[in-house]
Amino acid sequence: MKDQAGKKSKPSFFETVRLGWRPYRRLYGYVKPYKWRFIFGLALGFLFGVVSGLLPLVLQKVTTTIFHGAAPNPADVARHSELLNTGGSVKSIVWMCLLIPAVMTVRSLVAFGNTYYMNWVSNRVVSDIRNELFAKIVNQSMGFFNKMRAGVLMSRITNDTIAMQAALTAVSSDAFKQPVSIIFALTVLLYMDWKFTVATLVLFPCCILPIQMFGKRARKAVQRQYEDMGQMVVTMQETFAGIRVIKSFAREDHQIKSFARSTMLQFRNAMRMIKAMEATGPLIETLAAIGVGMALLYVYIANLSAGRFLALIGGIFILYDPVKTLSKIHVVMQRSIAATVGVFGILDTEPEIQDAPDAQTLASSRGQLDLENVTFRYSGTNSDAVKDLSLQIDPGKTYALVGPSGAGKSTILSLILRLYDPTSGVIRIDGRDLRTLTQRSLREQIGLVTQDTFLFHDTIYNNILFGRPGATREEVYVAAQTAYAHQFIIKQPHGYDTVIGDKGMLLSGGQQQRLAIARAILKNAPILLLDEATSALDSESEKQIQLALQTLAAGKTVIAIAHRLSTILSADQIVAMDHGWIKEIGTHEELLDKSGYYRRLYDLQFNRGPEHKDPQPEELFEVVS
């Protein structure tokens, strides 16, 4: 909404209700499995409102009995017949004194039940939404993660769902029980003395002005607070994820200052919100005190009894808390609406890559891959990553992808994994279009080892087992031995049960990659994708890993992004790429004999002139060391 000056105006209470109707209605759909607890909680809230509203009658009865005073004047009796009921036996006085504790006990118990059941339902609903939201995010395509910041997603799951919870507790409960309290209390007060009640209620419209004034400030502070909270989470996530880079560049102080700025903004906006929300309390209390003064004047003029006066004053103060609570509900609603819309926005985001309705399961694979006229462009870029690319990959052979950065090598691996779909063209496995298969069954046929090894903050055993969760412990040991990792593993403090820290930080780079290779070995997929899998290893370790990979690759299809000569020479076919095109395909000897594009890459990368002889296999590790 915009005013005449073109500035964005704040929505009114009714506008907020209108904006929140749809997201709230959808949110309450998650309550359905727990509807009886929810209804019971609301019923207890209703009972709380009834008991609170009837308290003035109880107060009047008790105080009239207790404050009986001296014998009443006949003239007063004529005007106030209740004076005839003053006094009573000691037993009746004791029971009357116990009436207020009994009513307050009932009021407290129903208040506890209302709070407990409403929070039980809201926490279960938030847990369900968090699980669904996390699953939705994890199942998104890679394009989604390319555009979204991890810190923002973390904030959605944590902070926004907490704000959503307020819609089920504060909004649902208070919007139901507080009006009940007000209606019953007003009805009782009007019954007891309508003149006093009407005169007192004149002050209520005065309470609306501070609520409106400070409500606008609170809404603005709430919006800024959530923006700053998201930025704070982003700063934390990026700092922890990039801690090695931060320490390498000695930028700890820079990150600390950046985080301190975000926390200070968070603090300032939180205090603005608190000040705006809580400032209404003293103002309303001041107006209530003025009302008490006016009430005392009315008591003197109307010559009310002490019992009735105390009951009326108690009833007025009973109205205070519901009015104060409802005065803040506007801000709470706006906060929860914004969070609810943000969460449902992600839940409504469909993955770019989805299984076809009639997608079939790929139970096994021979390892045959065919790329036909494949073109692909990443979202948000203005050039193709691969262009009209055709490549036939035969089963059981090793293909090395070589070329400069940006040639499209990693894109090919991503397309084979179906992390993306081609813009045009088709990729087939065993003659079947990847888009006709389920993603899960396709990826179960593919093993992957990347240059950027990722390990979980868990034990060595569980990190290897991640490759095939159903494997036995003996199979995990064999995979580690095949990857030449067993020896360094048993030297760890707790062997295979050693926790290796975040991303495996307690291990060396070479050890991390051996575990990643062991994980791929355990999976034993018919297709292996290696993104410079031996880049972090020393020459001796690389030689061992190459032997392990040769054993693993027997009868399997291997596609390796290669920057090292050892990987190139062991390949059956070398695919030389440049700017998304395939420039040349052939064996190492064939491509060198052509003295073309591959020969230039070869000479440039290994600093060899054309006059140098090619290395023999037994000389290989001397060349690259």
C-alpha cells in the first residue's frame, strides 16, 4: 500500500488480518493431526476467560461479607439492600475467605492447561514444518543452491519457524481467550453498576492512541530485526564454512568486526521493538490510575459500599491485561505473517530437476553413456557452458577430460549426475534418456570423488559407510584397505571410531581424499566420476591410489577430470575441451602425434618443448613429483 506521497504505508490491523488470512489458514492445516489437543487448549482458554470475567462477582460477594462494619443506617438500607447481608457466622466467613483462593486456583489451572496444550501443538507443528522445509531444501536442484545463500536458508528453518509458532500460541490463544475475558468482565461490570462501567470505559479509547503510535514503530523495528538476524546467520555460516581461508589470510578480526556490526544492529532493533511494544504499558497504566481517581470520586458521590467498589475496581483491572495483550497482537501477527510467507515461499518452490510421472527405476547399468548434441547454460549467465557436445562413452573404459578452467569439464560430470538438465540435446545411459529414470536410481549407479573433498563431523567409519549404508564392517575395512587408508586409520586415537572434526579438519588433505575414495570404493558403482581425485596426494600416495583405482575401475566406466599426467596417461581416451567444445578425442599418443590443441596443452602444463621425448610409464612419478 502507498500513500499519496508515494511512500509505502504501514498496513492497518484489518489489513494485516486480510494479508494474513491465507498463510494463517494454510498454517492451521498443519494443526489437523493434533486438532483435539488444539480444541481442548482453546476450550481451556475460553474457560479462563469466563472465570476471569466472573471474578468481580466473587470479589463483591467476599468483600461485602467481610467488610460488614457497624450496624447499617436504615436510610442506607433503603438505598442499598445488600447491606442486609453483611456479617455472618465464623464458619461462613472462613468459607467465604476460601472462595477467592479456590477461584484463583481454578483460573491458574485452566491457564496452565491452555498454555501447555497450545505450546504442545505449536511445537509439534513447528517440528513438522521444519522437517518438511529441510526435506524440501535438500531435494531442491543445484540451481536453487546457486541462487540462495546457505545462511538465509538456515535462518528460514530456525528464526522464521519460531515466528510462525507465535501464530499458533500468542495469536491463536490470545485472540480467542482475551476477547472472552473482556466480554464476560464487561457484562459483569455493567450488571453490577452500569454508570460506573460506562464512565470508566470512556478512558479506553484514549488507550488506542499510544497503541497506534508505538505500534508503527514496533512494526518497523520488527522488520529490521529479522533482516539483521538473517545477515547475522549468513555471517556465521560463511565464517565457519570458510574458516581455513579466513585464517590463511589472517582475517579473523575482519569477520569478528563484521559479526559485531550485525549483532549491534540486531541489538538496537530489538531494543526499538521492545521499547515500542512495552511503552504502551506505562501509558495504559497511567490512564488506568487516572480512572481509579475518577472512580474514587464516583464512590464518594454515589456513596458505594467498600465491597462493591473493590469488586468494580478489580473488574476494571481484570480488563487491563487482555487489552494490553491484544494491543500487541498486531505486531506479533505482522512478524509471524512475514515469516510464514517466507517459509511457504520455499515450500512452494518446485525443484528444477524432477522425476517424470512415469519415471522408471534403473536397477543396474552396463556403464554406457551417450551425450548427443548437448548444450547447457547456467541460470543467470549469458554464455553456454557446453555447446552442441556429442560424446560416446563405452562401458569399462577410462576417459580423461582435459582443458583449461571454464572448458566445461565439471559441467559434463554434473549433467551425467543429472544435477542439471541440458538446455538442449539428450544424455543416455545404456540407451535410456536420463530424464526417463528416477534421480535416486540413476545416482546409485554412479560413484563420485571430487577435488573438494567433503567429510562429515563424524567417525571415520561412518564417513566411509556413507557410500553404502547397508555395508558390513568388514566391507568398510576392505574399502579402506583398497584406498590405502587402513594404515593411517588404525593409527588414529580411536581407529575407525575417531571423530575427524568439521569437514575432516583433523586429517591431512591426502587422508581426507583417501577416505573419500574409500567411500566411492564401498559404493562399488558401475560408473566412476573422478574430479582430479588424486590432486591432494604426494607422489607415493598417488601411485598407491592409482593402483587402487585401477583395481576399482576394472570392468567399470571411469570419467576423470585430469590435470596430472598420471591420470592422462592411464586413460583409454582423452577428451580435450575448450570453452564448452570438444576439440580433440584420442589416446595420448594419437593426440601428441597430431601436434594440435592437446599437444599445446600438454607442453604448456608440463613445461615441455616438442623436442623432449615422452616419459615412459615407469618414469611417470618422477615427472610429476
